[in-house]
Amino acid sequence: MKKNQFIYQEFGTNSNEETFERGKPVLPPPQQNVRVQTSKSGRKGKIVTIINGFQTSEAILNQLLKDLKAKCGTGGTIKDETMEIQGDHKQKILEILLKLGYKAKISGG
């Protein structure tokens, strides 16, 4: 018998992946606790500013990343709902996030 072969199926499609995915709550900026820190571990000595703690949709996160990259004049990416901006931009990013209404703090050293 094949792995995905059904003998009887009453409802839905053949894929149950959608059933097991949970929706993530989308909170307004004043209710989000965002942390900003710098790190260089595992990056060959290069400093990266890490921003995590967002509880928002992927589209909003991508737009925010685009704005932060433009204002800092550098590159960046999103990995596992955590933003990484190249370089040490803790203070600048903190000020930008506070102006946008996020509850942001600097964490770490």
C-alpha cells in the first residue's frame, strides 16, 4: 500500500498539514516586547544586530525589515522570525522602533 493512499476519506483534502499549523497571534506594536542585541558568534567575527520578539504577520515583518535596512544603509535578513541587520546599529534601531510604537529594549551586552 502506498504511503498517501487512502481507503476512505470523508472530508477535506489529502493533505493534513494545514490542520496542524497553528495561527500566530498578531499584536499591535505597543503590545509587542521587542529585544535588540548585537552578536558576532558563529559569524566569523562580524557583528550583527539581532531583533526578536515580534508577534506580527510575515508581510509586516518583511516591510519593517526593508525600512530598517534602508535607514541603516546596510543589508539584513529574517531567520526564524528574528531579524538580523548587518553591523552594530543597536541605538539607531531602538530609536526607530520606539518611534513606530514598539516596546523595544536593548538586551545583552
